[in-house]
Amino acid sequence: MTKSDNMLSILWMLRSGKRMTAKQLAEELEIHVRTVYRCIDSLCVSGVPIIADSGPNGGYSILSRFTDSPLFFDIEEQKALIHASIFAKEAGYPYSDDLTRAMDKMMRYANEKQLDHLKSHSTALSVIYPRTDGVLQLYLQVLEAAAGQGRTVEMQYDRGKGEAPLPRLFNPYGIVYWKGNWYTVGYCGYRKELRNFRVDRIRSLRETEGRFQRPAGFSAKDHLLDHLLPNPTGSAKFETVRIKGQEQVLNELCHHWLFGHALVERMPEEAVFQLEHSMLQTYVPYFLMPYGTALQIESELLIGKMVEANSRMIAHYEAMLANSTRREENER
């Protein structure tokens, strides 16, 4: 038998609840005792809670809660795992190769009927995300491993301001996937405070010998959202913005993270938002531009910012058009 067959046989025998010695297992399977030891080690590494008791009545056994749990997934659970793996891989999950191997194992041990069912469902679901490059996945692996082991990393981060990235020590408390981007959250040695960093803006990353302890109960996800989403209870100024339009247009608008979290009242063809002033002066006007005349806005502040933003856009493209016309005339 192969090693995987021996491991499965040992697992079935120990799941019976009996304590068995390595010699008993070897005799039952007609294999060498050293093979039993290797299989036991592999089972332990894979997560099986095997207990080794020494002494005259010693031997190997499995924790009772594991023996009571199902060893295999049913067909609907298998389908759910296949779909979850599709989401994870398309989102740039850093251990996609390991995930693929795990799914291959599950498919390999399915019977013909189960295999046909899983294959049909694996092609019935698709997810579209921006393609993740190899460097990003490598950085995600380093950050996840460092977060799990409590190891400090040194990274160079591009803040997007045209400045040379500075090396900084960073204690990654976790990585978070949100709205198409990966973030890492932790303590920045350069700023001496908790910070969030976009992983795609990291220019270099390496582990160090430094160690850290993550604060008890810390949630990387909660910290990231607290900094990315507007906080009505904070000191920032907010503007009430009423937007009217067709129901399906407003539905699309409310699905965007910025507007969805700022929604305070909704009617079929009208929505009321509490938007932070800084957002109104930066992101909001440019986000609303593609909607053209489909929206009616009730907010002098936002209307003014929309006029300014559109005027800048018009001036920019008029200049481009003039330059293009001059080049064509010169070429003649």
C-alpha cells in the first residue's frame, strides 16, 4: 500500500476509540514499525490530534472530540469548498497553490458520481477580480507568516507622492482583503503608531530577527474599517446630501462602499447621505461624473465641487485637443 493508504488505515483504526501501539498497528497492516512512526508523524503534521501515551498500557489514541467528528465532507460541503476556493484564488489568496492541491485531493478521492457533480459546479461559478501578480502574492505570504509567528519585517513603502520609499520596521498584526485590495495592519516603527498599508504599494519586504506580541483581542479588520470609513461621531464635518434619480441608478450608487456606509435614508427614487467634507472635496465629485445628468443633487457644497471638477476636466481635455490640433497642423 502507498503511504497515504497506510495513513488512512491507521486513522480509521484509531478512530475506533481503542489505544493501539505502533507494533499492533504494524502487525495489523503488515508493515514495518518505522513506517507506522512516519505515518503517525505525517498525520500529526496534517492536524490529526493523536495522543502518544508511554508505559505498559501506552499506545496511540485520538482525542474523543475528533473521533466523534465526520472524517469526510458531504457533497454539498464539497461544493461549498470548491466555490470558496474559486473566490479565494481570484482574490489573490497568497497560498493558491496549496489550495489547488487541497482541492485536487478532494476531487481525487471522490467517486464517479461525486466527481461529475463537483466538476459541473466548479464551472458554474466565476469571479472577476483584477489579476494578482507574483510579487504581490509573495509579499502576502511573508506578511501572513510574519503575523502568525510574531516576526518583525522591514519594508519600503511607496506613499504615492513621488518620494523615494523609506525603509521602516513593521509589526504586521494581520492582512485584510477589502474592496479588491489587500491591506496589512500593524505597528509602524517609523511613525511609532498603528498604521494600514496597501500591499500593492510595498516595494521591498524582508523578515528580520525581531519579534513582537500582537495586542490581545486586536482586530486588523476593525482597525482598517475605522480608518477607511467616515466616522459621524468624530470631529470631522459632515454634509447632508440628498440625491434623486431612477431606482436602479440609486441602487448602484448605494452599493459603493463610500455611499453605502453613509446612507441615512432611502426611498425608491431618493437617497439621503451624510458625507464627510473632505470626501466631498476629493473623491465624491469624480465618482459621480460618470452618472452625467441621471442624478439630481441637493447640496450647494457638492454641486459647487461638481462644477469645479467638471471645469477642470473640460479645461484639461480642451488643452489636449488644442495640442493635438497644433501637432497635426505642424505635420502638414
